[in-house]
Amino acid sequence: MKTTPEHNQRMAKMTFSSVYPHYIAKVEKKGRTKEELLTVIEWLTGFDENQLQKLIDDKATFEDFFQKATLHPNAPLITGVICGYRVEEIDNPLTKKVRYLDKLVDELAKGKKLDKILRTQT
């Protein structure tokens, strides 16, 4: 499924703070912890808990969020389908980064081991 310009714009303007509570609820409902979620987010973005809280307090959009992030060099190893989109086929760089995050949260909620979620080259 291809993303549309409208979809990409909606992703850019959505605030991280509006989605973060849903991430927490999703992983905790499946028996995972907020600390594991923070580990996954830090791996992808480089943000520690304090930096993340500041972005939440500032109501940073995903556009701002990922402009300030230092994306992990192994992020392109995140592949698969999330929300009906094949991550590796998304053309818009920002939408792809948001879907990387969604995919990692989904894998955490599905019980995947952290060392597999935090992709390492072997």
C-alpha cells in the first residue's frame, strides 16, 4: 500500500505525546514494561528518558521528534508490515521513521526478545 501526501502530512503533524500513552498501554497489556519500551525508543532515536519527557512536555510533532533524533544505523534492518504498509517500501523518509517506531512497539508487544528487536548485524 502506498502512502499518500495527505497521510504523510498527517503523520508529520501528529504529536508524539498523543501516541506515546497508546504505546505504553499496548506493551503493558501484553505483559511488557514501560522500561522495555523506553529501551526500544532510545535504541531507535537516541533519546533517553529525560529527553523523551521534554519532547512530550513540548508536544513535539513527529516531524520535530525525528528531526532531533539520531536514528540508529541499523534502523533500515526494520522490515515487515505495520498498519497495512510494508516498512521498507515507504518512500517518505519521515513516515518511514514513524513506521519504524510503530513496528518496534508492535514487536515488543508481540513478545519478541529485546535482542531481536534491537537489530544487530551478525
